[in-house]
Amino acid sequence: MSGQHVTAPRGRPAFLRVLGSAETLVPLTILFARVFGAVLGLVLSLVMARVMGPHEMGRALTAMSLAMILPIFASGSCEIGASRFLTQALYRNENARAAGFIRMTWQVAAICVPVVIVVGALLCLRISPEDGRTAFLIAVASAALMGMLRIGSAHAMGFSRVIVATLPGTFLRPLMLLMFFGIYLLIWSEMPSATVVLICFLLSAAVNLALQQGLLMGNYRSLSGIRRDMSERRGWIAYGLQMGATMLFIEYSKEVTVLFSSFSLTPADVASLSVALSFVGFVRFGVVAVNQSITPNLSRSIAAGDDNRLLQIVDRSTLMKMVPVIGGLLLFGLFGHQLLRLYNAGFEKSWWLLLLLMADPLCLAIFGPAANVLSLTGQQRRLMIVGIVMLAVLAALVVIGGYAFGLAGAAIGATLAWTGFYGVLTLLVWREKRVNLTLLGTLARKIR
């Protein structure tokens, strides 16, 4: 066969090998799950706007905001440390400590869930309007399930099952919520109420909780029969409480804004505010994604005490974050009318909310990754204090602004609270490390 030229089999191109690797597939899966989950939320709000009146839609969105905030109280936020404590214990083959952490989270939930249900139900009976009371009571029941879903997601992350930790809460739950709501629209001809939407929300939470726990059964079984070491539970609980208070502002500011705006705005205005926040949330997601991507490098530079390297990372990421911010401002400025016209004429009139609420991702980009730096330098207590104080400020400014100036006042109140929160964190970093994380600092260093 000397006259034939035999070619060696060629492997896949390099970029396909990279895309097919677990290191790439897992982050991409998480990214698409989050993005499509947010898209499903917008689709749901669009369907609700078409088949429900704005008044009833506003009540449904307010009740769902309550159902999204309460789970962090239902779990006691103690599960937040799973990616740190549970993962490290399993890595060191300290199965007794891993089993102890899992038991601790369920014990805290056994105390917190009944408290949230009782206190939440009493407050709903006392505060919520009589014709919308049932929806809010279902929201409280949903929060109990969502709290357990949070715990399961944290355990999955601790077991390094990132897909199981992410998909049920970020993608499957909104998908099933939309599916259940669609089934109702196909079967019943009468206009859906806020109660119907919250029943669909409760069903989606229950199905996803059952699915998640079924997927984790093998991991739990691997630790069964082991003596549980809970000697560090005070540290676990303290860490969870500190980080939970911070997360309330950073991750749930939209839900807090919508919930407290209902005290001073009409349900129709609440619906407009919620939809505008959802659109702006896509831009915010882009900024947060950049912050998350640089966290490992920030951690290494902080561990090495290399502030010059830290500032190089910050400067590069700050310029990257301005891309989605500028893109969002252009998109909403040019096509804001058309985007909200998809809902109805009432929503279109409030298109200016999109530009006003862009203050959140804009400030998040301008003030730099201060929250990341403080967390990596062990400043969880300071983050907790700032988070609690600014959460109260956010609620107060939204309510007062709504009473004084209506929808515009509530939105301005929220933007002032966001600006204050990011500004205070950046100031704390400056006082601690004497480094300027802001866009102005980046520009000054680039000019030099």
C-alpha cells in the first residue's frame, strides 16, 4: 500500500473540544438557564397583561414578590454557606461534618418555616386588601416550599451538582409556572385572578421541590448512617445570617421595591414598575455576570496582597460593564415605547421608567465590584450592617416617594437607595484598602 497516502484521523476542532468540556458546558448551561428563566418571566407578565386587567395583574405581581422574598427567612439563610462548608467538608472526606451541616440546615428550616407561615399569614390577614387576601396567603404557603427549594439548591451546590442546584429554581420553576397558567387559560374561559396566578406559582414550586429532592436522594443516602458532627453550627448559622442580610438587598431589591411600592401605588402602577424592573434586570444581569467572572482573579490578588493587580482587574471589568449599560440606555431610549407597547397602551405611557431605573445597573457599573472585594476580605459583618440599613432605606424611600409623587416618586426612591448602597460599599473599600474602584478611578489611571 506504498502508493497510498494514509491520513491520520483528525480530532474535533479545538473550539468544539472547549465547548464540549465540562468546564465550559456547566457555566454555559447556568447562563442559559438564568437568561431563559428571565425571558419566561417576561413572557408570563406579557400573557398576564393581555388576559388580566392591570389592577389584578399588579396584585398578582405583588403577591409573587412576597413569595420570592420570604423564602430567605423560611430557610434562615443558613444554607448559604453550603458552597463553602459542605464542599470543603466533602473534599476533605469529613463526611460527619458534611452530614452535620445538612442536618443543621433542615433543623433551622423546621423552626423558621412554621414561624414564617404563622407570622406571614397573620400579617396578610391584617394588612392585605380583603379581595386579594387569598392570593397573599397562598404566597406565604409558596414561600415555605421555596425556602426548602433554596436549601436543596444549596446542598446540590455543596455536592458540586451545579446543574441540579441551578435549573429547578432558575428555569424549570418559571417554565412550569407559565405552563400551569397556560393550562388554566385553555380550560377556563373566565378572566384569571391573582389567586389563580398564585395557585400556579404554588404548584410550580411543589413540583420542582419534589424533582430536586428526588435528584439529590443519592447524595443524601451516601451520608446516611453517619454520626453527624454539628460542633461548628454557630459559625455556620452566623455566616448564613450575615450573607443573607446582604443578599436581601443585592439579589432581591426588585422584589422589595415591588412589594413596598404596593403600600403607596395603585396595583396598575405596581404592574408597570414590575415590568420595567424586569426589562432593566437583563442589563443588570450583564453587569453582575462580569463581576462574577472576575471574582476568582480578585480573590487571588487579594490573597497575594497585590493591589496593583486588583486595580488592573477592576479597570478592565469596569470598561466591560459599561458595554451592557450603554447598550441598555440606547435600547430603552430608542425602542422603549415599542417594548412596552407589546403589553398595552397603559404600559407604554410609562416607558420613561426604563431609563430612570437604569440607574441601578449604571451605579453598579460605576461604583465597581465593592461587594465582591468586601466579601473576599472577610468583611461579611459590614456587608450585613449596610445591607440591613439600606434595605430599610429602600423600603422607606419607595413608600414615601410613592405617596408624594406617585409612580415616578417610587422609582426615584429606589434609585436613590441603590446609589447609596453601592456608594457606601465603595467608600468602605476605600477606607479599608485605599483603592478607588469607581469609573472615575479607572479613567484617572488610564489617563496616567
